[in-house]
Amino acid sequence: MDQTDLIAALQHRSQGAITTFKPDQWRAVEGLCHGPAPILLVQRTGWGKSLVYFAATLALRQAGAGPTLLISPLLALIRDQIRAASALGLVAESITSENAEHWDRISAALARDAVDLLLISPERLGSEAFLSDRFSGMLGRVALFVIDEAHCISDWGHDFRPDYQRIRRLLTARLPPKVALLATTATANDRVTADIEAQLGPTTRTIRGPLGRESLQLQTISLPTRAARYAWLADVLPQVPGSGIIYTLTTREADRLAGWLRRRGLAVEPYHAQITDSGGLEASAHRQRREDGLRSNRLKALVATTALGLGFDKPDLAFVFHYQRPASLLQYYQQVGRAGRALESAYGVLLAGQEDEGVVQSFIDNAFPLESESRAVLEALAPASAGLSVTQLAAQTFLLESEVEQIVRLLAAREPPPVVRAGIRWLATAAPYDPESARIKALARVRRQEWRQMKAYARTWGCLMRFLVRDLGDHDPGRCGRCAHCLGRPLLPRRPQRASVSAAKAYLALAGSGGLSF
């Protein structure tokens, strides 16, 4: 299918919404349809990376090829991708923890070659039994393999996911040798890009574009105390049109800040991985309801951790405010890039506080388990021929279940892996354990440098967009002309009202004493 025919098909399926390809979009689609060389697509948020793999899927399917297999890291992102693919008439299905009751139906449809696009999370690649049961007949027919948010492959990236490294095993052991391979990301600096290229193979073609966002207006504000930032948000949110996201570093802060803003009469909700609901909804359904509330503008904002980030798609998101500085500019760009995809102007405001230094340093120090903890898990598994569950391992090692889960997932991503999963149990293998001390120290050094760059961004008096995208590998950007520094004036007020600060202090004092529940 040539470019004209493919555009005509997409235009018909999208009711005229898609009328042309950007040059790099067509280069990628053409490469996927006609060559086996892997393609790494590094393009800004909102550029249209998903159109590349949807269009390539359509072209390959109409040529009689097999389905597309898409690895996607978050349930919220998978839901958005299913919605977008279905709007183009593609038969898209997902196998996730949310839809286990449909797995048999989906497996049967895959066996009939009645699915154009299958989405799964990288965690599903960790179970050999799952792959054999659900994909035994499909993997040999996959025509296009897509790794979305590919920076998760790299442990140098801001959102490393150990399960992503299992993708290499899938590529070499199970997929057809001629499968087309696409990896996409908006947040890969030069170091991360080089690591992804090395993992995808020596013939990888990287298609990289400028990362600046024309609609984003950036501003940084230093408000060291929590009360000042609480007050600023309560003052500014009613003045800003539209709806958006407020990012915090921790779930506790998300709950506490959302409670404050609700008391000020604002329609906001917290959003994080630990949300529970007294109304009987499953946590995932409750999070989805909050996502829908933001999409429909019933909510003014979600106060969110990184659980709301990758791929959340609301084209008219009017602002992204950061209550605290994130750990890196890679992470900040990914989050602030949620705003203004289909608007002429949107705000991205970074608030800097005195406590975020300690929080980020704690994240860096605890990014990897201690060697003694990993050895304790392996020693517990060694005599257990039938394996042990995470709960059993936690009881034997006196670690938290979340700590054990991190340890076994990291170990299972090694090559060869010292542990493997068998259902809900983990088994030790004959592979030796390497603590990788030098690599972990190197990663910590990189993380500290990234944090220094984040702090430098918050202090700079130059063009904010230029500072941001140069750090991400866009080496020749001009001044944006839209940020507070380029304009020479604040976009939004730099200081809160005194009365609001006083009210915030009282609220925080009550919250700290346990007098409030969230």
C-alpha cells in the first residue's frame, strides 16, 4: 500500500481527522512495511507516534500479514491506545489484570487471526506458562512488534522497568526473524538512546525530531514552604481556564493536597497506585473513573503521582503544575508534556520546595535493594524446591512484600536469571548472583547528576524550553519566546495571598496532628 492509498484509508476510517503524514511518520511507516531493520522513534509528546504503528498495522494487515503485538507499560495508557486504535477501525484487544474474564475469548480470537493489534504489559513476559498458554500460536505470526515508552528498557532512563528487559529474550527466542520492530519514546537523552539502540541491535535506525513544544508556556517558582505552595495552588487554580494535573512526589502528599484543595471548593481528586474506594469499586476501576472525570472536565484537576503519566491522553489538558520538583528533566518533560496537545497555549509551572531534596535523595538511595537483601531472598529460595511466594519470602527474610517484589523482579530480568516465576511462586535457578555493585554506583552517580540538572532548571534565567530540550538531546534549539523568562514577565502570580497561606498553615497543622482523614 503506497502513501496515497494508506492516507485515503486512514482518512475514511477517521472521518477526515487524518489527512497527511509528517515526513518522519511516513519514513517510519515505510521502513516498517518494507524492511526488517528496527526503528527507534524519538519524538516529542503529542507528535503522533501512535499513528505510525496504527498506520503500519493497517498496511500490513491489508497486505495479508499477521497482527501487531504492542508492549505498553501502564493500564491507563493501554486503555487510551485501545480507544484510539478502535476509532481507526482496527480490532484491538488487551490482556491485562483488569480483564482476566475475557482472556479465553481473546485467545480464541487470536487463534482465528481475528485481532489486528494486541496490547500487553511487559510484566506478562515474565511468565513462560502464560506465553505458552496464551500466545503459542500467535507469536510466530506477529508481523509488527512495538515497544511503547521504550526508555523503560534502559536502566539509565527515568522510568526503568525491569520487566522491559525480558523483551530481548522474546525477540530472540520467540518472534519471527523478519518481524518489523518499532520502539517509541519522547524521553530519551543521548545516553538512553544509545542504550536502547544497543539492546535493539546494530541495524537500528533512529528517527529523531525536535522536542520543543510550541503550545507550552513554562514558568518556575520557588516557594520553599508547603503552606505557600498549598496557598498558591488554591489561589491560582480558579483563575486558570480548563483542567489539568498537579504532580506530587508521594502518595501521602497527593492525598493531603487534594484534601486541602477540596476544602477550598475545588473539584479535585488524588490519583496514585494505592487508591482504595469505600464504595466497592476495584482500585483500578476507581482510578479509571477519576481519569474519566478529568477527561470530561468534571474535575478541575487530578493531584497525581507518577502513576498518572505515561500515555495519559487528554488533548485539551490546559495545565500541568508540579507541586514538587521531580527527580530529573527526563521525568519532568514526560509529565509536563501531557499539557497542550490540542491547544494553542497551556501552562507548565514548576514549584520548588525545601523538602523535595530529601525525597528525591531517598528515591536515589533506595532505587536498588541492598546486596544483603538480595542474598537473603536467594538463600531462602535455595532449599525450596517447590518455590516460595512473595508473602512466604517476606516472612522468611523479614522484608516487606513490596521489597521482596522489587528484588525478585530485578533478579528475574538478569541474563541468565537467578530466579524465575512459576505461577505465584518464585524458584531459584543455577545462575550465579552478581551484585553488580559497579553498575549500581554508576547509576546512582547519573541520578545525582540528573537531580543537579533539575535544580539548575529551576534556577535558570534563560529560556526554559531551550534548557529543557537541550538536556534531552535536542542540541540546536532556539529560544521558545513563550516562557516566563523569554517574555520577561510571570505567566501566573509568583506569590500567594497572605490569607491563603494562613489557612494552609492551619490545615497542615491539623493534618499533621492526625485531625484530618483523607
